[in-house]
Amino acid sequence: YSTSKCAQWRPGRCIGSPKELSTASMGLPVWDLVFEDHFDRLTCVPDRNGILRPNPLSWTPEIGYKRGRENQFYKAENVECRNGALVITAQRERAKPLPKCEVKGSDDPALDGEACSVCGPPTFEYGAPCDQTLGDGSPVCDCSAGAEYTSGSLVSRRKVEFSYGKLEMRAKIDTRPGAWSSWWAVGDFEDVPWPKNGEIDIMDAFQGMLKASVIHADETGDASNAIFHGAAKKVNADWERHYHTWTMEWDKDFITISVDRQEVLRLDLSVADPVRTSWPNPFTNGKKFFMILNLAVGGHSGGNATQSEFPVTMMVDYIKYYQKKSRTDR
């Protein structure tokens, strides 16, 4: 056999003095499983109608129009656990959006349907009053009745957060025009806005492409000047018929993102050091990130949804998070 575990080697044996052997590669990492969700009856919980939903101790569903001028109105009902998998479904609700917005749970006399209309298409405002929410996370300005598309999104903020380690997801996706599946992570630091808080796009899938990227601020800190480090690969319809595994490994020096054990992106995290950006590096010193798992429609990358048939689904078999415990002996 051949091995690369020795300082010097040839087929069948290792050679070299003990001093030379000390330069051999490090042992393999030993991982401790910290979190896992298989989206089955052991973790999901039934709602009032008996439909299994993701565990609220781990996930919060997003509700409303959230970002990126995307066409979907996120609803909790579009996310369920079915046959041992998480299923996020994007639906076409009508041929075109309608300007239907109503006020819920607010007695502000200045707030009415017309004032709320900026929260939906074609304006898509995300500040006040569109960012006002009720206790369940639903928007005060509810524009769901006129939505052209609905879909689902889950957030693990303040429930499941992580730093150095390994994240893994097994999923089946669809990248037809208009469908934009994503599994990504954002830094959760008090009063630190994007992109200073950092973003890791473990999976961005749209228009026949898989993309992985790491995003941080430049010296200005402005969102319009965010720095993207990314890589992508093409996929086809046959590839999309099967489940695949996405993995991110993250330590103090590197982030590596792979699909089916094939590396897509490897980034030296010193690119975000203060000497280069003038801001604290969001990817070092064990800073905490949370996950977002969503199926968007349209937006700046998803493409033209009118070219495609709906519904479209994103199916997730499991998500796991490991921390590095030790390394094996060489």
C-alpha cells in the first residue's frame, strides 16, 4: 500500500529518522456530534392539525417578505416534516401579485393598508413599518393575501448557534428558473450589522448552479462594498434527482466547503483580518453564527419564475453539527 502519513515514504514502508518523522502530516480529526436534526417523529412536533413541523426548540419559521426583493411571502405552513425529511415547498398562488396588505395587531391610526403596501411588490421595503412584527414573528403589515408566490424559511438564531467545527446537510434540491435553495449562516453579534458580522453561504443553488461563498466587510464597512469570496459548479437535472451532502469545516485558519466530498471553496480567513479591513475578523475567536435554511423565488439570483412549473420543493434528510475533539495518532 502507499501512504502520505510519513515524512518520507515508498510503497510498503515508511523510512526516515524519528526527527524526520515528526514532520509528518497531522492525524485525522476526531469529531464529537453536538447537534443533529433528522426531521422525523423524534424531533418534529405536530401542529393543531396534526401536521409535523420542525422543532421550535431549534428552528423559528420566517414570515413575510424578508430580503433581496424576492417574490415569495414566507409562511410557516410551507415547511413540514414528511416521511423523515424536512420539506420546504414554494407555491405559485396567482398569476401576478396583488396590492393586498392589511394591518394586524396594531392600533396605530397612521398605519393602514395603503401605508403597508410598500412592504410587498413591486416596492419591497424592509424598514418601518415593514419590519414591525407580532409576538409570533408575523408582520404587522400582512401582505400574504396578494402574494404571487409563497415558500418557507427556517432560522436557528438564539436556538442553535455554532462556531468552529463541521456542519453537514444531506438534501435534494431543484434549480429550475426561479427556484433558489439556500443553506447559509450569519454572525450573531450584538449591534454589528451586515456585512461586518460575516456570512457563510454553504449552499446557494439556482439556475443550474451550486455556489459557495464567504462574505465580509471591506475597510468602509458599507453593505454596498461587501467583499465576496466564492466558487461555483454546474449541475444538471439528473444530478438534482438525487440527495447530496454539503459539508463545511471551519477552524481558526480556514473555511472549507464541499459537496459530496469534493471541495468547492477553501478560504484563508486572514483575508478578513483587521489589517486588511479595519474591522474585527468575524470568522475568528469562536464567534457564534446561526443557520438560515430557505427556498426563495426569483430575487437577484433565482431567475425568472414564470418560466417554470410550480410547486418546487427542497428536501432535507438531516443537518448535523460536530466539534473537533482531538486528532488520531499519525
